[in-house]
Amino acid sequence: MTVTISEFFKESANWAFLAIAVPTLFAGWRTVTSNNIVRAVLYLVVSLGGTAGLFFMLGAEFVGWTVVLVYIGAVIILFLIGIMITRAPLGQEADLSHAMNVKAPAALLSTVVFGVITWAMIDAFGNNMIPPFEPTATSDLSLLLFDRFVIPFEVVSFVLLAALIGGIAIARQDEEVVS
């Protein structure tokens, strides 16, 4: 079934999608272009929040809450703590970017990859609409995760704890006192 632009804008869900997707894309762009590292992290929070909102719209509430709790609630806090611990420069004078001889090929490569992915998606799906589906219940996911995969889940938590402790130990190495 082919959908025209006018039919796309008749659906209220598409307006909600655009209301979430446009700020998410803007925040993602500002995350990588910001000169202030704290602002970049805060833009990342907005971008991840929009991503969680899109997951909620898709009916994947478990994945949406995982993004909120793990990425926004934990990883972003770790970024901010890492910035504070390492005493990273916070002002506009901090040189957080690469030279133009690195930016231009990276931008070109990114544009080519985006074009290839866009072409592949249009070639594969065309203008077909995604058919309605019944989302997987969170209770089914939790039973699978904590029944069949409980050991790998706990191993990953210990690996993340070890990485956190190691990061703090590396960042907080005190200078040797010369007597």
C-alpha cells in the first residue's frame, strides 16, 4: 500500500512522531557539535529521552524504560561524574574538535553511509506501511530475561561495576609527593 505525504499528515500518530523525532535529531546534532562538554551531555539526555519516547510509541515500553533507567539514569550520570572527577575543561575555550582535514572526510563518509542505508531501506520497503502488530508484553520479556538469562545478566552487572571502579581508580590517581 502506497502512502502519500497528505495521507501521512492525516494521522495523529505521525504528528506525535514528528514532535518527538525533530527535537531528538536536533539534540543529537547538537551533542556532536557542542563546544561545551556539559552541554553536549545534556543534549545527549534530550536525544536519549526522545529515543525512549519513540520506543514508547512503538509499544516497546520495556526498551523505552531501559533507555530511561540505564542510559539516562546511569550512563549520563557516569559521564557527568567522569567530567567532574577528571577536571575536564568546561568553558568555551576547550578545544574539543578535530582539524578540518579530519572533519571533511568524516562528513563525506557519514553522508555516503547515510545515502547507502537510505537507498537500501527504500529499495527494500518502498512506500509500504508497517502493518499493525501486537507488541510483546514486558512480563514475557522479564520472564525470559530473569529465568533463562539470569547468569549472563548478573555477569554483565559485575563487569559494569568493575569498569566503574577501574575508571574511578584511573581518574583519581593522586600525584606522588616528593619529600
